[in-house]
Amino acid sequence: MALEFIVSEKGHRKLLTDGYPFVKDRMSDTKIYWKCDKFAVMKCHACIHTEADRIVRRVGDHNHAADVASVEAAKVVRDAQLFAINSPDTNAPPDKQLKMPCHRHIVYIRLESKFLALKKT
Ligand SMILES: [Zn+2]
């Protein structure tokens, strides 16, 4: 199975597995070592080793629950970026071309649409 990545608010790529994001820690000739993105905040020592785009080893357990809301927001950012990359509208005048909204704006739109959906029912 291909590795899944999300993009942080600062634009860094994070490896996503089992609902937990991992940040790149270090690299060897063949492997990439990823540590939990809550390493500093929660002192979480869960980490993953990947090799040729496959997870080859998992070390330790998370000492915290997965942050589902943040992961979902990051997926929205990633999907919007992929959409922007894959569908350039180069024939439109510059002011009509698709522009990437900032990350917080996308999250706001998503949250607002959920809120509106709740209000309608
Ligand atoms: Zn963790």
C-alpha cells in the first residue's frame, strides 16, 4: 500500500498512518526514520521506518489519542493543493485563475459547511 502524506500548516510533508502524522527525523542510505509529530509536545516516542515507500518497522506506541480534526483539516489542504496542481486553468484571465487559498481559509470553509449542514437538518 502506498504511503499517505498530509501537509502541515507550515507546508511540511507528514507521513500519515493509522490516523497519526509523523515528521521526518533522519535518513540513512536506504531508510527514512519518522517520529510522531507529537514528539516534542507529548514526549511521544512512537516512530516508523520506511524504505522504498513502504513501512518496514514500527517502534513504540503513541502515548496520546489521534488528533482526528487536525488530520482531516490537513487532508483538505493536501487535496486542495493536488486539485490546484492537476487542474490549471491557463486560459482564464489572471484574476479568474484558480488560486490556492491559505490553509486556514480552507479549514474555515470546511468547518462552516459542516456547520451549515448541521443547521439545515
Ligand atoms: Zn504519538
